[in-house]
Amino acid sequence: MPGTDPVPGVGGAAVRGRAAGPSWSVPGTADEPVPGPGNLPGGSGPSARTGAARDERPDTGGAPGAVGITALSLPYQVVAAVALAVVGVFACVHLAMAFLHVAPSNTLSKQHGEAVDDWVFPEFEQNWKLFAPNPLQQNIAVHARAEVVENDGARRTTGWIDLSADDGAAIRGNLLPSHVNQNELRRGWDFFVNSHTDDNRPNGMRGQLSERYMRRIAMLRLDGHHLGGRIERIQLRSASQAVEAPVWSDEKTDTRISYRLLPWWSVTAADLPGGVSGGRTEADK
């Protein structure tokens, strides 16, 4: 056709009528071939560059094209498999212990009840009072006072310190309150009450454990009050007050405060992380 020249294309085919369209509609020029995947000069095209980048990746020792654990070398695969197995076994054991703790009494829980309690208490204790037919309707506060030996050797007894009020002050207005302030003291007191009779005598093997637990909680809280001397003994009590019935209810509620007073406990060096100078246990008496 007059005025047009053949333009070499891919595979030797000719493209005619170059002047009929805009210059950007035909890659290359009239005198240059259009490069394709199969005729990149010297292997310098995108495919060659991709292959070069792939060859520069560090060798992890795994199978070519493998992902995840299989991309690791054999020693690392063994370490990863062992770690996953340990985590899996721990999760299964924990779920089994928690199930036996909340399940009705059965052969396993009777035979291994002590091991279950040692695993669950006190960090993983389960409680279903939220779903009880009659939820708790009392405000219970835990108070503590201490017998302090001052630097001159004089002994004095402090007034009652409201430990629950300290927790409430730390929670109120805090967008991310600590689990310690929310639950440690409250659950510790429940633990003590459930493992003691009404006259504060242990009703099982967990009684002494709950006493040590409460003593340590109280000592940690009192340590922040700077009582001006060495604490030798502490005493705890609870103040319980029923929640007043709503105005639309005909229920009559006694809202007077009732107290449960515990005996004096001598403190020990194990009751504070830094130890208690001159402290002693009940067994040392």
C-alpha cells in the first residue's frame, strides 16, 4: 500500500498502517521490533530480573517453594515441632483441670481432687455466681490493722485501714484497671471464707493455704501505707452490708453493717517480697 512500510513485529509478522493511529498505540518504533517474553536481548528483561532476585534469596535449608515450618531447615523444624507440642500439651492439661474443677463430683475428681486444686487455686479459680439464680446482694469490704514496733521499741496498734476502698480508688476513673485491684483481694477473701467455718477454723487442707494467701495480700497493701515501724502482727475483718432494695420493691432489707473479725496473725519473712525484719510464723511461737 503506498505510503506505508511494514513494521516488524513479534515472530516476524508485519504491522501495516502505523500512521493511522497515535504513536502510543503501537509499542516500539517503525524501525525497532516489539520486545516479547521470548526475544528479550541478552536475557535482560523483567523475567531475567525476577530470576536474578529469586537466586539472591538466602537459603533457609528447606524444600524449594515451601512455606511455614517446612521452609525451615531440619533442626529448626524439630525445635518448632517440640515447642508446639509442649504448648498443646499444656493447653490440654489446663482445660482438663479446669473442667474437673467445675464439673460435678466424679471418680476422677474424687481420686485426683488434691492435684486439681493445686493446679487451679488460686490463679485459675472458676466461679459461676454471675449465673446463679440469686446473685450476691452484699457489699463486702476487707479491713486490716497492724501491730507496729517503732524505732524506739514502743508498740502500737494502728486503726482499721479499708483495703477494699484502696482498690476502689485505683479502679474508679481508670480506663484500664489492674486485675490485681479488681479481683485479688475480693477473690482472696472468698477463698478464705469458703475454706473456713463461721468461727474461722479451717474446714479442709486449703484452710492454711488461704490464710497465707490473705496474709500476704494484706502485707503487700499495708506496706504501701508506711505505718512508721516494723509490722509484727496483723488482724483482718470484713464489713458486710446488704444492698438496699429498689424503691419499687416491697422487700425489706436490713442495711446495717455486720463484721467478721479474724484472729491476730504473726507475720513472717515470706509475707513480703523483701522480707519482714524480725518476723516470725505461728509455728515459731
